Amino acid sequence: MTTNIVVAELSADEGARLGDLRLEALADSPALLAGESDEERNFAEDQRRQSFNKPSYVVATIDGKDVAMINIENLVGDFGATCWLGGLWSNPDYRGSGVIRAIFNYMDSAASKRGWTVQGLGVMESNCGLRKGRLH
């Protein structure tokens, strides 16, 4: 069975879309993302737009449903990184469907245009999802 995954970078005009996905992610995995669902649920439109000031957000969609996201921030970092990746999350119902691979393929295809040529990965110390070289 082939799954049609659509990956796109969100614009500031899509703050509500990002907000809905972040709330879903915070409900599922609060320890993995920086943020509080009670606070973010009450964000005004200008607060949602401020989310787009530094990082870019890339979202994967299946059958019109946003199911995975990552944020990318252009900044010079350790080891020559030109951007830092963070806030990676996928809906548990879609894990194993290729959505994360699709996001990274999108990022690789846009890397030179967006300045994402050397990607650093930000992982919270409390994130124990990486074990034995596999992401669970």
C-alpha cells in the first residue's frame, strides 16, 4: 500500500494550523517539546505569528491530516551547523508510515535554498526515545 505524504513549510499565515498540531503533539508527548498546552491553547493570533520569527516549520500531511512536524532554525551552531532541528514529532498512529523520512527528504531538497546545508539536531536531555541507535 502506497501512502501519499505531502510535506510543506508553513507560513506565518498558517499559525492556527501549527498551533493545532503543537497542541496534539504536547498532548501526546509533553516531555519532548518545549511548551505548555494550557498556555499555547490560549495564544492570540499575534502570539502564534511570533512562533514564525526564528524557526521554520515543516509539516507532513496524509489524506489532509497533519501528522508530523519539525522546526528548523537558521543559526550558526556547533560543528559548523548552519541550522538546528528541533521539535520533531509524529502522530503515533502514523509512525512507521514514512512521514519522518519524507520530512528529511524535503529538508534535503530545500537545503541549499534555505541555508540548511549542515544540520544540527537539538535533543532535550530528558528525551530517552533514542536507544540502541533506533528512534522508538
